[in-house]
Amino acid sequence: MVFNKYILLLLFILKAIIPVFSQPAPAAVENINYLMTFGGNALTSWGDDDFCQIFYCIIPPSQTGPVYIRVYDPDTGGDLDEVKGEFNTIVNFSIYGGKDCWSDTTAQVLNKTENFKNGYLLASKSFGIDPKYDKKWYTFGPFNPSEGKNVGKLGGRLLKIIAQGISGDDGNIYKYFLSTSPVENIAVEGGNWFTYKYHFRFSDDQKQVCQIYPFVDDKTISIQVSNFDWDNDGIIRIFSVAKNGILCNVSGEDDWVKREFPIVAEEKNSTIEIQFIKNQTLLVRNNNVVVIVRNQYGVSLPFYVIPIGGVPVYSPKIRMK
């Protein structure tokens, strides 16, 4: 019995520390399998509103050696990807550094008409149908951490990666890893990823629940949660230290919907959990979803794949006003 207790304690500790030392995007704690980006000629009703996804990786000051950004299944034409007719899609992955690759204004207003490609272009490659990359990793780099934008309040230097659908109408399904190796996934200790607009593929498994984690700063007094093209695939709930599964409005086909929630003092400088619970009676396949959270000024809040401060735990002692 004592031995079993020690095993359970060890498993609990490992579960607590594993997210800190792993840098996939999406991360294991989110329970999301893949990101998604459609070709530039796709219909938005397939679940991608703008055919472009922007992620930032955080490289901590302790990392002085080179880093690599690895993309799993970057081509559009294999088993994971979503075909419309025949595969004809090109998606470009580009990586930016320099002092202009991130700023409060251009990053958080999500204006893709200009400035979303600001910064110094470090690497770029376009992928179409290419079997050698199907369910395989492609590595960008090496990158010197000094090539990233130094943002002390975010915990290190930033590199930006943009996945943009150039042409075609199919869905590219992929994921990232921030690594210290060009040939395998070795985590950058203390690293993280974040995005201001999350495009992801929801699982077909009806037992699966996934979650994403926006961070609420001390200036936020309310948040507006928006989701696109949810397709009647279950419910969305909001959790925090003060919110215990409040229902969020859900969008229909090719449509945005939003709902505003107040933020109490105890929720400031903490993480909110947005939980996606799949439809239990009707199986919805290949559901692609886009989510944004904005504050009262219309500024987008970052989703960290490893939640800052950990997964929020509801405290019944904190009551909403």
C-alpha cells in the first residue's frame, strides 16, 4: 500500500512538471491534436476565417544555444489533411525575428491587412503535396536566440512563425515543436508558445474534451470571447478562479458569435480556461474552430499553450459581483 502511494505521488508530480518541459504547439495540457490552416481559395465555411495563423515562441534567457522550429506534417496532401475534391493547396511557413517581429499594437489588433509580416525574415518554405513530409517533421533553423525580439515582460526573446494558405482550397493539418535539436524533439527548458487567434482542429472523439488558456492581465475588467464556425459540436464553458463552467455562446456554420464576461479582481494576472466539450449525441467530424478573446479595449489576449500560473482552479470563496 505504501509503495502504491509513492507511485501515485510520483505520477502526480510528473503530471505537474511535464508541461513545463515540453514545447509542442498545441501542448499536451490543451488536449488538442493539431493546428489548421486552409488554402487561400478555400471557403470560410470549412472553418478557417482568414487562411492564416500566427504563433510566437518564447525563448528564455537561459537558452543561449541555437534553437529549431520543427513542423509536423507541413505538406497538404496526406492522411491528416482535409481534402476538397483533389489536393491542390500550397501553404507557406515563414519565420521572423528582429525588433519588429512583435509589438503590442500590431500583434494584438490582429490586422492582417498590414504589419502581420513585420520583422526580419529568417526562413521561409512553401509546401504542397509532398509525400516525404507526410506525417514527418520538417526543421527550420538553426536560429540564434539573439535573433528574436527581446520582451522582458513575456519572459524572453520571441520568434514569430506564420502559416499562410497561398492557394488551393484544402485544409493543412500540422503542429509545431520548439527544439534544441534539428533531428528530434528536445525541449527548450522554460520555453513556451502563444497566439492571439487560435485556429485548431477539434477531435472526432466524442469523449475528448479540449481546452485553451488565455492570460488576463491587470488592466482587464471584462473579456469578450468569440468563436467561429463551431458547427453545433457540443458546448463551450469558461473556467477560472471565479467562474465554474459558465456557458459561452456557440457559433453556427460560417459565422462568428461572441459573449462578454466580467473579470473580478482575483482573476487579474491569471489564466482563464476555455473548455470545449464535444457533442455527445451527434458526431461532428473534421470540425475546425477559430477562437479570439479580447479585453474591454478590443485588444486580443494571448493564448499560452502552457498556461501561465498553471491550470486555473475554481474557488467557491470568490463570488462574482
